[in-house]
Amino acid sequence: MTPDIEFPEGFIWGAATASYQVEGAAREDGRGVSIWDTFARTPGKVADGHTGDVACDHYHRYPEDVRLMADLGLDVYRFSTAWPRVVPDGSGPANPRGLDFYERLVDELLGAGITPYVTLYHWDLPQNLEDRGGWASRDTAYYFADYAAAVHARLSDRVSTWTTLNEPWVSAFLGYGSGVHAPGVTDASAAFKAAHHLLLAHGLAAQNLTGTLALTLNMAPVVTPAQILDAGIALSAEDAGAVGLVDALLNRQFLDPALKGVYPREVLEIVERHGGLDHIRDGDLEIICQPIDLLGINYYNPCVVQASAGAVAPLAWPGADGVDFVSIEGPQTAMGWPIIPSGLSRLLVRLSRDYPDVGLLVTENGAAFHDKVVGDRVPDTDRVSYLDGHLRACHEAIEAGADLRGYLVWSLFDNFEWAEGYHQRFGIVRIDYATQRRLPKDSALWYRDVIQRNGIE
Ligand code: GBH
């Protein structure tokens, strides 16, 4: 039977997690301390004082977890390696026991016919490096490249798809701008330095890697409320300015250096006014603009803005003065994020048009809802319809010419949702934290069928 919507042959299906969100075992086998350990253990930073100390205990339960992935029929499991497991002090000698864990995990995956996609940085910077300036310090980029080389040396005979960074915008602007994420700094100038050093880290690490290389960015189409209803509507000069500015800060600040070797003019003007441009040195953009094969897209919702004279830039958006970040009416997830699948097709089509040389992969998409357990089931119909809508949007983008290679759901498991702790559940598999029992939600069973028929009914 042919499904209603069929994806191209060889379309990649998978699911994603990140080290600090799932591993636990925070003090085992020589793992060093990360900025997220410090942040989560600081009262008032994470909801209810939750930490990643135990999380999903994936560090010990990975064999069971891989069996579950195999049952779902995943082609790919995207996970991240924890820098402080591999290089406990951030620089200096590697810790073989940390690498042993990732080798065991990779072997288990390969044995189950699942392809490992490794992300080298999903926000758990070694605390020792933060104490020396963190991402605001240029040295961190060079230490990252060394760490990347150590992981690559151990795993490159088995792993061929490598992502340097996950969402450098979040690391820089939530970590050093709004301070809602670790290390909890609120300093616009540090945030822009962090953004540049993260890009530099990406480029330097890419030079040390072989195989299929990727960079994952959190991206969103930036639109006015009117454009959500009618994508083609004409904007006032003021609104167009607001849209252009936020698009430059969120999307092009990372896309253009990595893929074109230039910073957007608007970004340079803003950085100039927030600490200056001295940290951007001659030759950096050549290093940053390494050839990569895939652009990873983490999409949750569009970014809705409009011009508003006198509006003061939020801490996460230094330079975005005169911009109102609008919360819109309509269906939303438990995070309060609006559900707008068309934002994903819009984004994918735009990326393929503006950056035609790089393949696209959705490395994260998914949603938190207030799940209920009913007997031995989790009837998460809201998540099924979220995923269904966004997969249809992916298909639409492919039909419109976007070079989309695959889709990885966020997340395989309920896990440590950063500042929200364990309250927000993004998994297609439920974790009962008291018993660590895994329970595939209805969305997981639905996703298994989607994978099996390579399409949606
Ligand atoms: C991803 O980030 C992460 O990669 C993943 O670890 C996480 O669990 C998952 O999403 C779910 O949160 O204007 O300051 O309010 C999420 C990316 C980008 C979502 C910024 C919230 C709003 C920024 N985030 N966005 S702000």
C-alpha cells in the first residue's frame, strides 16, 4: 500500500538526545565537571533544583535503550559526547574511560544496525575552561579542536557523520546574554565574543575531522504576525527592518560565516557597539568557512517580531532595539511555543535557495506536552499531530526543491530540559524517573510506522 505522503528513497529517519540531558553518571569514570553541573547545582537556576546527575541513566542503560531504538526502526541515533568525560579539565590529557563509554555505545548501535551521528558539543563545557573565560575566551576554540580530534581518533573507524556544535546561538546568547542557561552570564559583549569563538571552534575542529561534516543551528523564519497568516503580505519599512535585524542575529550570524565566509553587515554594526570587533581577527573567517556536507536544522517555531519604536532589546537579543518579540494566539506546546508547521517548510526552502551547496538535515524537531499515562500507554495525540504536521511540512519543502536528506525527532526520551528541569517532556518514549522504566508513547509507535512505510498515511 502506498502511503498518502511518501519520502524520497533513502530518506534518513532518526531521533536525537544530548549528553547532559540523558546520560547521568555525572561523577563516574573520571568525568570532569561541566558548566551545566555547576549551574544546575546552584539554587534558583533550574526549576526545582533538578540536575543531570542521574537523568535517564543512559550511561548505564544504553544496551536497553539501543534495543528500543532498534524496535522503533531508527536509521540514525544522534547523540552528543560530553567534553568533560573525554577531557575532564577541558584541556590536557584525554580520559580513556570516557572514550570507552562512547565506544561501547557506538558498538551497540552498529550491532543493532543503527548509524551513530556524533555531535561534539551540546552545551556541556568543562567548568575548568569556564573558569578561564569560557567561550568569551579565544583559547576555548583551540581546546575544542583538540578535544574533537581526540574523539575522532578513537571513533572514526566506526563513526562517519560528525557535527561540531549544536546551536551556537543558544550557547552564546542564552549562556552569556540572558544567562538563562549555563554559565549564567549576562554580558552582551561576552555573548558576541562567545558567538565568534564558537564559530572559530567549529572551523578549527572541522579541520581535524574526516567523513560527513555538519554544523547544527537553531533556526527560525523571522516573520511578522501578519506574515503568519499570509506569507506574501507586504511589510512596512519598519517591520522589514525588524525582521531583517532579527534574521541577521538569529540565522545569518552563523550561516553566513560558516557557509559564505562573511558576517552580515548588520551583525558587524551591532558587535561594534557591544564591545568592539577586535576579537574577530584576520583569517578567522577563512577558518570558520570550512567545507561542510550537512547543515543541521533544529526547528521548533517561527520567531515572530514587529517594529515598535522605543522597545528595548531583550538580554538574549543585544542590538535588537525597536523590536517587539510577539507572542501570538493559537495552539501551543507545554513550553508555550506556538505550533506552526509551515514555518519549517518556509525555513527549509529558504535555506536551500540561499545556501544551495549544503545538504539539509532536520536534526531536531518535536514538542513538549502534558502527557498522561493511561494504563501502560501514553496517548500523546497532540505530539502525534505536531510531528505529523511538521513531517508534511518537510515533504512540502522537498517538493518545492529543498535538499532535505532526513529528519531526526527531538527527543527519543523525556529528559533534562535545561532550565525547565524534568518538568517538560519532549520524548516519544516516556521516562518514569522513579523507576527509570522506558515506555514508548503512542507517538513512538506512530513514528515506527512512519519509518516503516517511509511516509505518512
Ligand atoms: C533545543 O534548543 C536543544 O538543542 C535541546 O537540547 C532542547 O532540549 C530542545 O531544543 C528543546 O528545548 O527568544 O530567548 O526565548 C531549543 C532552542 C532556541 C528554543 C531559542 C527557544 C527561544 C529563545 N531554543 N528559543 S528566546
